[in-house]
Amino acid sequence: MLFHHLSSGEVVEKSKTESTDERVGEFRKRLRIVDIKGGESEGCDRLGETLTVRGWVRTLRVQSSVTFIEVNDGSCLSNMQCVIDSDAEGYDQVESGLIATGASICVHGVVVPSQGKKQKIELKIHKLVTVGKSDTSFPIQKKKVTREFLRSKAHLRPRTNTFGAVARVRNALAYATHKFFQENGFVWISSPIITASDCEGAGEQFCVTTLIPSSKEAIDSPADAIPRTKNGLIDWSQDFFEKPAFLTVSGQLNAETYATALSDVYTFGPTFRAENSNTSRHLAEFWMIEPELAFADLNDDMACATAYLQYVDVVEKSFVRLTYTDAVELLLKSKKKFEFPVKWGCDLQSEHERYITEEAFCGCPDIKAFYMRQNDDGKTMNSTSIRRAFGVPHAGFGLGFERLVQFATGLDNIRDTIPFPRAPGSAEF
């Protein structure tokens, strides 16, 4: 096995005879701030120990006799307060301004009781080493900045408490998602990102093609550089896949295929929709959780969705199951003036759903309609996917993962729930 060190470029090969316990033990030797300050003692059980801490400078306060450096290594929200005197090795890096907010450093020192009230311990530095320098132009300073500004610095925003916490919530929800389905006998299916199908018109698609050359000069070339047939149409036979191909809008059809062989499956991966919806609720790239159950009906489907959301601790209340007709009647009885008038047969808009979930039922999760089949009454449709393939009735649902993160964190804008948001006019980082 080869390992590459980014800073030096050195390539080394680890011994294949080294035991797993030895390798894990070596990996765990690295001490993190959460290891030092975690637990009920908040680090007091380490008083007197000499430790090494690596991380990024959150704040730096230079006083007449001592300098305080707040260091965070990403292992927890809490910082390690480090104190350095002018006689400590490496203090000249503070004097020269080499150490500033955003710099990465390695400090060696002893754990002592803190004189401040915000923490019980601090690290008295004996040696300070600069790993990566910074300066006063570092965009994320101690002053408060808006989330809109941080979106323009997406590569740095996880260094803030808010986005560090969001990343941890997202990680916990992703782990819980896999854990729920695995514990309930589902098989995870890796659905393709590139597809030739549009999943029953689930959304506008991004085309994937090699007909437009990848070089900057070729991209700017005239449109007639694209090969065409005698009829003037694009000659897809000369494209990489020899047919039109797109980024997937859903893994649903792939899950259905495997459900007819493995019974209960799920996909959990990125999807892409080229909809020009520049709102706080839409992304061009987002992740979808899409289970598919064979030999299942609508009740099985709703039970699965309910159990999943309760498992990941997003909701504690019981779910309210409301038919379309009852929902329309509830909206009409509210006498509330909606932008989109309500009548039986219309599609429910976001404002209607928000009233039902936030006001009528005080915080029940949002619901969405999927591809439907007609009920026996000839008027209404099943609100979740119930189709037949190869003689097997199956059911499934799709849940946008970022919507789940947004619900769990209470964030106003869905672009703050994903590390690098993709939206109309925005594909940075």
C-alpha cells in the first residue's frame, strides 16, 4: 500500500506484516483537543501533563506580559486556550506577525489550571512552531460575518462554529441513515451518476458530452464545431456514450431494478437538476435517500418513512396522515389568503404545505407528492410511488438529504447544509 505526503511528496510503503492493532494504535497516538478536554473533568485529569496540540488559530490576543492563542483542530467546537510568554521558543513568530488568525500551528506545552472562567484548563506553551502562515487578510476574523458572505468563502467556512456544527450534524445523519437501512435488512445500491434516463421527468437534466472539447480554446470555438447529421441534428453517435447522456436526477429507477431481485434496497447519493430555482430551498446538486421495497404497498412505504425519520431523531412526535381531500378542506377552512388559491384538484404549493405542517399541526415534517397511480375512486391518486415491474408490486420514496439537514439544524437557507453548494450562477470551489 502506498501513501503520499502532500507537503513533501515522499512516497512510503507500509509493511504488510504489521498487525491491524499496531496500525490502529499508531494512528490513535495523535492527540486531539476533544481527547484532552472531553469528558466530565473537562481536562482537569490531565493537569501537569506535557502535550502537543496541532490546529488552526481562531483568535490571538497579545498583551504586555503574555499572549493568548485560541487553537481549534476540528475535533470539537471547543478551542484550546494556549498561553505563551516572551521567553518561550518560537515567540518571535508572534512578534513578527507570522502567527495570525487562520494560521496552522503546532504547540508543545504543559496543561495548567486556567485563570479565566470560560475553561478549566489551558496549555502553557514551551515551544511554538508555524505549520502554515496567515496574515490580517484572512477573511474570517473574530468579528461576526453573514452566512451570505461565508458562502463566497465555502472552502473556509467550516472553520466557523456554525458550519463546523452543521458538518457534524450532516455526518451524524448520514451515518444514521446507513445504520437504519442496514439494521432493517436493506441493501445499499450504488446508483450511477451518469444516465440515459430522466426518471419519469423528475427534473431538468444536465447533459454530459465530449462533443464540446474540454480545452478553453475549443470551448470558445464556433457552434458549428459540434458534429451534426445530414439533417442538422447533433450527431450523438460521435459522442462518448454514442447517445445523449445526463447527470442523474434520481436513483429511483436503479433501486427499482434491484428491488425486484433483492427485495429491500436503497440508494443514497448525489443527484442533479438543472432547474433555474434560485431560492433558499433549492440546489442544483443534492443528495437523495431513496429506498425501494418489493412486495410492499403504500402503508408499508409510509411506515418505512416514519420509522426512518424517528430513528435518525429528526422527529419525536407521531406523524399525522392526511389525505389530499382532507388537506384541501383544512386549507379552505383556514380562511387564510394564499398567493395560490386553493381548490380541489390543484397542486399543493409550498405555502400550503407550510401552513399545514407549521400552523395546523405545529411542526410536523414537510411532505411531498411523488409519481402516482390512480385510486379505485377514479379521482384521487396514491401519494407515494406504487408501480409494478416484472409482476412485483413495490413502493418507495425519495427524501432530499439537505432538506433533512435543514430540518434538523433549523437553517434558513439550504445552501448552508451542504459543503459546496451548487445553484444557478454558482459552481465555485
